[in-house]
Amino acid sequence: MSTYNYIIKYIIVGDSGVGKSCLLLQFTDKRFYAGRELTIGVEFGSRFITVSDGKQIKLQIWDTAGQESFRSITQSYYRGAAGALIVYDISRRETFEHVSSWLADVRKHANPHTTIVLVGNKCDLENRARQVTREEGERFAKDNGIPLFIETSAKSAENVEEVFAKTAEDVYDKIKSGVFSPNETSGIRLGHTQSALAEETQGGCC
């Protein structure tokens, strides 16, 4: 049994075809598959990471379908998410224009303290297909109170590790400061290490 301090739930949202599933696959499996079919409903992945002070975190990541027909189904997964990645495709401007709608969904259905990250994916297409500038992404994040913005490439793996790690660090900071307390509704649970310690503390001697 693996030992870890916390389980943190993430969701990944955004229009269909922006590369959400490819980001998840690159993060969990270190590989890219260009022929992935569109997500139907939700997909799931998990991975362990270590935050700055050495604590082990298990990330549980829900990749949601971007099609409008699945919107009502996937919204139920927003509840209990401690981190939310809103993804758009830098080569398809309409996906960026829809970010405000995805942001409204997250703020309506997720925990009010959820760490939100704006992700401009497919930055490997920089020189031939970019339709959204980096400055536009930065400005949108700043104007809408999104603390983290980063451009990624699921294909080349550029900044993929960083976007998941930075989200985890921000959530972990909220745990330490008391903004989040580990429970199902916050999207954070104690891991095996923390649970065992709590049981020993509460149980005392036989």
C-alpha cells in the first residue's frame, strides 16, 4: 500500500478537442497519443507527486467531456474539486472565447475556494497556427481573478508537469493555512500516512 499525506481531487474542463485528455495522459503516463477519441462523459487518472516540503500527494483527476450534450452530467463532478484546470486551444480562438462560460460553471458548482488555473494548450503550434496571444490569456486570468495562467503542450510535454504541480502547491498552501480542511466536500482527504497518525493519536494505548 502506497503511503501519502493527502488525496486531492482535480477537474479538467474546456471545449471539446482542446487537448484535456492528452494533458491528463501526458501527466499520468508520460506519453502523447494524437488519435485519442473524444471523451464521453468523464475519464479518470491519478498520480503521486511530492510538494515543496516533502509531503506526498495523490492527485485524482477527472477529465470532463467538452460537448454541450454532456454539460449537465459533467457539472456534478465539479462538486468536491479542490483544483480546476480550464483549458483552451491557442490555435482555436472560439475555445478561448468560451472560457468565461466554463469559469462561470466552475464558480457556480465547485467549492468557492477551488484553485482555478487557466491553461492555453497546444503551444507547440506557436509559429503556424496561434490565434490567441499569451498576453490575452494573461489578461483574462488577471481580469477574472484567476491566480494561475500557463501555456502548455500535451504533445511536447512543455509545462504539463508544472501546471499540475503548481495547482497542487496552491491547494496544499490552502490546507496548511486552514482554508481547506480534509473532507469529501472540499475535494481533499487524508492519505494513509495522515490517517494512521490520526488513529494513533485518537486511539491511545490498548
